[in-house]
Amino acid sequence: MKNALIIGGTGLTGKKLTKYLLADKRYGSVKLLVRKPLDISYEKLDQVTFNFDNPDASKVMADEVYCCLGTTIGEAGSKKAFYQVDYEYVLMIATIAFKNGCKKFALISSMGANKKSLIFYSKTKGQILPEKFRPIHSKSVAFAMQFVMNGNYSGFTIFESDEIAAIANNPH
């Protein structure tokens, strides 16, 4: 059985993804790195309090990492704080995870992500992923993340909005 790690598991998509993975018999454990634990309890759920500013690399261990981490400039309080969460923390977790033996890393971004954008939010998101996006319901994104991570994909694979929607609407 595989073990999964989710960052951003307290957000909209992360909560749905957590429920999907907890119900999936292919996973023996699901770990959430959280600042504050969710008010849920399952036998195979491990909620680990994690300080992103002083990370403990030993807590970032899993076969697969699902990244649903994200904020807004309003919630973060500044562009610098937003960039730290949506870029620096994501890159840090990915780097640590792969050093610790992670086999797959799934990351969601946002519509309009473009590293050349004049809009700071879109530019930051675009520094991680490419430009072809359209709105997709969070449950479809969570389902597609789970489906793809259990598929026969290797290397760096990008699924754009139309592909995510097709997976959610027609799982094979």
C-alpha cells in the first residue's frame, strides 16, 4: 500500500482530496502537513503540525505528495507573504520530498497562471505551471489528482484544464 502526503489539505480542494484518498484502498496512510489540525479523525489519517518557516524535513516523507497549497494576497497580507506561500513553500516541499524518496508530486495552480503576466498573482502561479487554464470545480481537480497519481505516468507531466475535466467526467 502507498502512503500519501498532502500540503494544503485544509483548503477547498485539499479537503475533498483528503476524503478521496482516505476512501481509496490503495493508500495505507494519508498524512496532512498542517498549521492547525482539521477536526476529523480516521484510522489512516495522520495530521502533522508543520512549520513551513522552519521545516522538519523528516516529516516530508511519502510515496506521493499532493500539493493543494495556496493563498491570496489579501489572506497573506502582502505580495511577499503570498509569494512565500505559493512559490517558496511549494518549491521547498517538492525539493525535500524528492530528496526523501517521493516518487510522484501533484500540484494544482490557478486559471490564468503565466510567468510573464503583469498581474503579480498570475505571474507567481505561472512561475510553477504553464498558461492554458480554465475554471474547474474543486472536486474535479481533487478527483483528477488522485486518478493521475495512480496512473502510469512518469516524469514531469502537465494536465491542462480540458484534460482534467475529461478525466473527471470520464474516468477510465
